[in-house]
Amino acid sequence: MFADWLTSTGLGAVKPVVSALLLPPTPFIIVALAGVAIARARPRTGRALIVISCVSIWLTACMGFALWLETAGLDEPTPLDATARAGLKAREAAGEPLAIVVLGGGVDQVAPEYGAVNLGKDAYERLRYAVWLNHQTSIPILASGGRGWGAPGASNPPEATRTSEIAQSELGTPLRWTESNSRDTHENAVNSVAMLQAAGIREIVLVTHGFHMPRALHEFRAAAAAASASAPMRIIPATMGQAGGAGLPLLHWMPSDAGLQRTRNVWHEILGGLVARRRAPTNDEAPSTGR
């Protein structure tokens, strides 16, 4: 396994560095610098590289481009509707073994106003939706998330531990399980499936952002199939945080922090999806929201 190889060679910290080099705007800045370097010897080529890089930096910082890339590059399941939620609630009431799994989305290592590590924006949004879904269906929650590859502060609690604390103290909802050893989505899936299978759970309602869901769904279904080929655990996507097209269209093509971050998220998931499918190709079942 790639994760095991990274750990054994001590190169775990390299993974986020490689990711940073592959995500915009870094590749385009490198190309622009290359254009500057060769501009004197090859002026036409140098100018072309600089122009292409500047246009690419502009586009990838626009929400319009991010939304287009998300639609074109990711097959995101639709969110659970009221009918699907009602069906899940009825099945939970009937005693069927279900669990909500909320995936970590990163932490703010420095949060002096709280005196502790705090959940990042994506992580808190996922937790809030998982808690809301728990209130709608009464299905218990597992939080999955440890310390990411190369994460500083080994003395800080794993993300799932902090997630559980915030769910209890701020949202008034205790979590049933915490999985705090995973460093990425692949390990989220393997560890969570193993923990819930041991607890007798047969179906997972998976909570994460729309851009993250295709890869997360693939990883969880692959982990479920590997854990029990004859009767794999069923995975239901509970998509949240999908981007809409509201607002002035012109502003969608103006660079913004939100646009760049959305592009980076989608770009990361497209690349991550390629790696996931190369590692564990599966015949993904069609997205579903309930029986």
C-alpha cells in the first residue's frame, strides 16, 4: 500500500508538498518563471509561456471556472431529499444497523482564541450537516479523521477527537464512535469500515462535500468490498456543500479567494480520483439515496 510505503520510508511529509506543487496556481507560476528565464534566448516561446500562465492563473481563480471544472470533471451524487431522509429515519426506527460517517476536512493548527486546535471550515460544515442529519433520522454518527500526512503538532489531538468534543460541547450531540488513526480518504474508508463492521453496522450514510464525494464513495465501496466480498456494507452518499450558480455572472469570472480554493479542491479530487481508481478499481454502483 502506498501509505505504508510512505510511512516506512519516512516520506509521509512529502505527500502534501507534492499536492501543493500540482495544484494551481503553483504549476502556472513555475511555467511563467520558465518563460521569463528563456525569454531572451527564445522570445516568442518565452512570451507565449508567460501569457498562457497568466491566463491560466486568472481562470483558475474564478468561481465560474471552478463550477465548470466541477461539473465536467466530477460525477457528484445529489443530496438526500426529504423522502430519502424519511426512509432512513423509518429504517433506523425499525432497528436496522445504520451509521452516519462524517469525514474530516482539516483543522486550524493555531487557534489561540479557543486555546485548542479548531476544526477548519470544511470540517465544521461537514460536522454540522452530520449532526443535522442525525437529528432528522436518529442514526448515530462516526467521525473519521486523524492527523494528515506531514501535519505538525503531534501532541495535538486527532481531528476526530476534536470533532467529537465540538459536537458535544457546541452542537449538543454526542458521537457514537471516533476513528482517529486515518491520514487520508483511503484510510478513512478502511478504518471506518472495519470499525463499523465490528459494531454490526451494515449500511453507512457517508457525509462529505460534493467535490469530495466521488472519491470518498469509491474508497468506501472498495473498502466495504474488500472487508466482505460476499455481503459488502452498503454505502449511501449524503452529499453536502455543492456549489450553486447564484450571483452576478460577471463576478464569477473575476478572480477571488473562493474561486481559487474551489478550483484547488476540485483539481485535487480529480487527481486523487485517478490515483484511487488505479489503486483499487471497482465497478461503482449507481449513486442511491435509499431503498
